[in-house]
Amino acid sequence: MLDKTLQWVKVGGQCDWSPEKYPMDSSSLPEFLPDIPVFVSSIFGNAAQTAIVNIYSPGETLAPDRDISESSPAVVVSFARL
């Protein structure tokens, strides 16, 4: 279905990859993802502004990662279908 070279998709506010910073005035997530921002906000009290969807083939994994661009800890929620 998807080209194996596609590894991730980003929705919402776009990152400026040179200084690795997200714009402070970014819009919220697109309306076609209405449940995710509501879910995150109900648990953590923060409004979701962006999302990254990682795409894996069977047997692939994601290496540990740390977002050093944020001044406060970012909430990470992972969903998997096995």
C-alpha cells in the first residue's frame, strides 16, 4: 500500500528543522483527528498542536528519541496494532 521509503507523516504545526523549533503560533491539529486532542487534553490539560505518525513494516522498531527542542517535557502517546 505505502512506499517502504515513507517512514513518518506529520500533521498540525510544522517544525522549522534548521533550529529544530516549533512555531509558537501554530494552529491546532486538523479537524479530521478530533478525538486525539480531546483525549490528550483531558488527561494532561495541554492542547495538542501537532502529531507525528511513524510508519513501520513488520519487524521494524523505533530507536529511543529525545525532543531537545522543547522547554518542557512533551507528552508522547503510542498506539500499536499487532
